[in-house]
Amino acid sequence: MAKDKEKYGFWTKYKRFAGTEILLYAVMIIGIILGILIFGKK
């Protein structure tokens, strides 16, 4: 039972980390798209 609990804790931590990672990538992609649009207009 202790091992299962440890695994569950690891997965919840990993999922939380993955969520923040996806958010960071989304922000980066949006920034790149905005940059292209701004430079494209000039």
C-alpha cells in the first residue's frame, strides 16, 4: 500500500509539473505568433 501511495504522489506532482510546462509553451507560442504579426506588418 505504501508503494502505491508513493506512486500516486509522484504522478500528481508530475501532472502538475506537466500542466505548468504546457502553459509555458502556450505562452511562448503566443508570443512568437504576436512577434511574427508585428514584424509582418512592418
